[in-house]
Amino acid sequence: MPEVRRILLHPGFHKTGTSSIQHLLWTNRARLAPQVGLVMLRQLKPAVKICAGFSKTRNPLALVDLAGALQPAFAGADTPDLLISCEGLAGHLPGWPGVADYGAAPFSVAYVCGYLAERFPGARMRVALTTRDAEAWLYSAWRHHLSGHRLTLGRDAFAARFVGSADLATAAQDIAAAVDCPVMSLRLEDMQSHPKGPGGALLDLLGLPADITDRILPVGHGNAGPGADLAERFLALNRSALTDAEVAEKKRALAGAAHLGGWVRV
């Protein structure tokens, strides 16, 4: 059985082109195989649940079961390269109830790195973190939370409260100090100019042969958050006297009518 020789872990950050990256990876999974094995949210849901809980409590005991949750995702991994892309490994997006910043991410990411080092001894491991301009990140995070839960802060109030969380460069430095492998940062603003988008920029870090990269298909823009008008409608619903169930149902209907989260077909 072939051995995994290189591991690229991409654990975030949220709202930095991660969905675009993962859409390109999934769309091109057959083209990447057998050189690159992909592990994303669909395989990591139990582990993400643990990391999300830890980001709220910061209780180290919350990570006790993380190794067991990770194990099924890597059963049978046998490609030369392994690419793991899942921002949930950094915990909840700041702004989620009980989550003020990325302070938990160095611990959860370091735990995942430690697990991978033990699971694949001898493999060369690197961490790639994607970042974004602070103002754009805050606006994207605000809109995400408006649709995801009952956030009642307006755009300016949200930005004022979570401006510290938007310093993704410092958060990346904190993760780099916590893990025992090289850490690289890629800015969304730079990745967007790549001929195949953010996903292509991430794949470049693996140095794949041209016969693979030349066949990678770019993906259209998608999974965009609500536009300005829809965001204001979500905010009004969140501030209303309706029950949580009623608000959730109305937001689902609005999101469906706006095709929120859809992707342009390749």
C-alpha cells in the first residue's frame, strides 16, 4: 500500500474563500486522484463538532475525544499527498454565541497536527491558513451570522465588537507558534487572481505535476452571503418579536428565494 508522504492541512480561517477552495477540490476530486487524497467536512463532522464546542468552552477536556473522532476520516488513506481543508477545525466563526475570537484555534489545530504526525509518521506536514482584509472579513462574518443565528447587532456595532477577531494575521501567528510544522498564509485578495481561483492557489502549495494541474477545472463564484438588502431583512427578523422557529422559517424562505449559497455550474 502506498504511503502518505506529504500532508497539507488547511484549517481556515472562515470567510476567506474556504467554500470556493473546497468546491474546486470536490469538483476535481477524480482529477486529483490517485495523487491527492481529500479530507473535508463530510468526513470530519464529528471532529468539527468537538472543535466547535471547545471554541466556546476553552475546556481542554473537550478535546479528549478528538483523536477518536478524527480516526475514521483517515482510515485507508494511501495517496502520496493528503489535503485536509476544513475551517471548522479552528472552531466556530467568531461572533457565534459564546465565541469572541480565534483564541481556541491554536489548541485545536495543534491537536490535529499532533494526531496527523502520529498517524502518518515520516510524512512532511505543513499548515496553510487563508486570510482576508479585516473590513471585508467583518462584513462577510456579520452577514453569515445574520442568517445562521439570531444576531441583533447592526453592521457597525458588529464590526466594533469583533474588530480584534478580524486580525487574521495575528491569529495565524498564534497558530504558527503552537504547531510543530511550517505554517504559510495566503491572502484571499491574492488568491482571487489565480487563474483557477483560491482553490488553485492552495493546490499550488503541493507542487503537483503539470499533467494534474493542467486538467483542474475552475469553479464559478458561489456560496455568497446575503446581499445588503437581504441582510437588512434578516436583521429585522432577528430583532422582531417572532419566535425563534418563526424567524428561522422566514429566513429559510428568503434564502431559498434568493438562491443563497448556490454555486455557478462549471
